[in-house]
Amino acid sequence: MSWKYLPAAGFLLGGCATSSLVLLPDDDGRQGSLAVLEANGRPAQAVIAEGNSRTKLGDATPASRPLGEKGLNAREAALLTSLPPPARSFLLYFDQGTVTPTTESQAVLVQLRAEIASRSGPHVEVTGHTDTVGSETDNDRLSQQRAEEVLGWLASQGFDRSLMSATGRGERELKEPTVDNVSSAANRRVEVIVR
Amino acid sequence: MRRLPFALGLIALVTASSAAAEIARIKQSSGVAFIQRSTQQLKPVPGFQLLAGDRLVTGKDGRMSLSFVDNTRFAVGPNSRISVSEFQYDRTRQRGSFVTQVDRGSLAVVSGRIAKSDRDAMKVRTPKTLLGVRGTKFIIEVAE
């Protein structure tokens, strides 16, 4: 190797170690943080908590700089743009002992269908719940049936069953806490999470 | 009669653990991009289901985006090599552990329920650093 290439080799070696972090506020405006637990194989205890900052990683106590007026570079901005949309949750309510959504919830079903159709590679999680009227065993079955009913309707609208899952949680996760054998419209529900 | 709820509980557990095999789904990909699963190279079409241990690989014009079952979201940039080395999630309790290794390239993350569940339940490893994620949105870049 001639001497001409040495500076380039030095640059490559230096570049090899470069890791950096950009910390941003959450979509809801709150600011989270990251802890440096290890640096260069040794335990560390630093916390990076400054929002809209850039930090070179590698030191046990890294220094963060504000992003400033320049903000994100084009690569970083493109990366954020390609993040998938956040998960969205839908609630459907049921009349006592039935597996048919209430009239108000029929409109939610239509919104749910539109949301799934708008997503690329969607994943749909359907979870059924009941109130505390009746036995636990019956409510496990009823909550599962409610979830299956919603999943079946979505399948009838043309969505592949492999995109979706249905689970029944019975009376284990009450929205409105009650004692046993209390009718509650808020608890008779199916939650659908669309990712 | 008292045995019945127990039997039902068992069925629920089995269903939960087989469903837990899927950890994330590919939402979009472009350019040269694939999933490395042991010796296989798989095409990341929308809806592709990821398993723990999968490695996300992109070429110089490649990109991928994905959503995890705990609502964590990833965007992978060009020239990347990123492994989900550990992913466990209990959907009912909304707790788990999640370790991602960024060997090179770039990754944007919006953390989900695992990061919220316990301190440093979600970790990101770069060649020189181990980071604990405490509920946030960030970009990691590892130059070659």
C-alpha cells in the first residue's frame, strides 16, 4: 500500500466506530429518554433526555447537542416519513347477552372497514369482553363469540382471515369495574386494534 | 364442573403462545431489501410476519417499515443490517422484553408497550453501546 492511501485508510477506521442518536419528542408531545447502559463493553449510567438533540454514541457520558436550525438531515427526514402509521383502536358495544353490535356501533364497523382498507400489510386484533352477568364460563364463551362475530363480518367484507385474530377475555378486563352480576353497557364490548 | 374454566384457560394459553410467534408485520418495503432467517433470504412483502431472531437487511436503495405486536414501529433505512435478537410479549399483561441490534445502517423507532412496561425492557445495541429505551421516538445511525 502506497502512502497516498493512508489518509483514506485512517478515515475509514475512524468512520467505522461512528454511531449517532437523534432523540425526538413523542407524537403526543411528551419527551422520553434513552439510558446508556454499556459503552465500549463497560457498564455505564448516563441518560440522554434532551429532545430534538443529536448525540455521538460510544462514550460512557455522551454529550448531546441541540438539532438547532438545521434540524434533521434529508436521510433522517426520509426515514421518519417511512414510519408506519400508529395503531388505531375501535370499540364496538353489544346488547345484553347478544353477539350483535348496537345500532350506534354499526357505524363504527364502517369506519373500521375503511381504516383496515387504507393500510398496507394490516394486522387486526379483535378482543371480546362481557359484563359480569352470568357465569365466568358462559362469559368466556360469549366474549369469544362476540370477537368471532366481528371477525366474521370483516371476512365477509373481503379481508383475509390470516390478517386477523379473535380472542375472548370474558369478564376479566372490565372497562367499568363492578361486582358480580351487574349489567354494564360499557363492559359489553369488542376492542379492535388495527396496525 | 370446576375443572372447566381451568381447561379453557389452558386452551387460551396455547392459542396465545402460538400467536406470540408472530412479532411484527412488514408494512412496506422498496429497493433491495430482505429478511434473513437462519440461512433463508425472504422477501419482505406487505403483511410478511416476522419472528424473533429475524435480521432486516437493505441495500443502498433499500427501505422497510414494520409494526410490532406491542405497537412499536420501525423504519429501516438503506445499507442496514438490523436484528431483532430478542422479542417476548405477553399480550394480556402488556409486558415483555425486546432487544434490537443495529450492526450498520439507520433505524427510526417509535417505542410501544414493551418499553412502557418495565424500565429498560426494550434495549438497542450498537457496535459500541447498549441503550435502554424509556418510551420515546428516536433515530439510530451506525456508519460502516
